[in-house]
Amino acid sequence: MKRVWMALAAGLVFAVSAQSVFAGAPLKGIDVKLGKNPGGGCAARNSDEGGNVNFGVWPKGKYTVTLSAANAHSSTPGKLHVEISGAVEGRITHVLSAASADKLAPIEFTSDGKTALVVKVSDGAGEVVDWARVKSHSNINNN
């Protein structure tokens, strides 16, 4: 019985830590912009050494996040793994092509007005780029 509990505990630890392992290395210097929908820009920040941007608590409403990897402090990644927490919809995750990130439509979400909006950006190593999103949300003609 003790072995069953130990195996269960080990599996739980793996499951909890797997998300950060599969997300890839954090990216410093990614430009992350928070916008109000409708309206315009609210705030712009660069990701820190942990790949995080904490926008704090914003009033209830619809917002957007746009990204640009042009100023990344490490070699330009091929992919961006983006996680937005603090949205009414729950944790929002996208894997995007870094080269196309600044050409994509903003990621839309709703703030509950109580929870801090935090964006985490990593290199998406080992993840498949969501090419359907890249193609369907691109501003480039003739995709």
C-alpha cells in the first residue's frame, strides 16, 4: 500500500512540474503590449529574466495582448509559448511562430477586475507551432 501512495505522489509531482518543463526556456526582452478592446493601448512592458510580464489588476473588461520578439535578449527563438493568467476564460496558452508574432492578430481575453494579468513567454522548445492560428490570424495577404 505504501508503494502505491509513493507512486501516486511521484506521478502528481511529475504532472505539476511538467507544465513548466514543456513550456521551454523563459525569454527575456519580449515586447508585450496590453490593449483595451475597444479603445487602444493600456500598457507595454518587456518580459523579465523569467519571461514574465505582470500587468497587475485591471478593471473588468475585454483586453488584448500583442507580442514582438524583435528585442529578445537571447537568440531569436523559432517559437513563442505564451501563457496568460488572470483571465476569466482561465489560463490561455498559445504557441506561435516568433517570426510572425508581430504580424498576428492580438490574443483576446476578459479580465475579471480582481486578478492580476500575468503573461509568461518562453521559447516553446519541443512544441508544435499552431500554424492554423498563425495563418488565420496573420495580417499578411495571400496566406
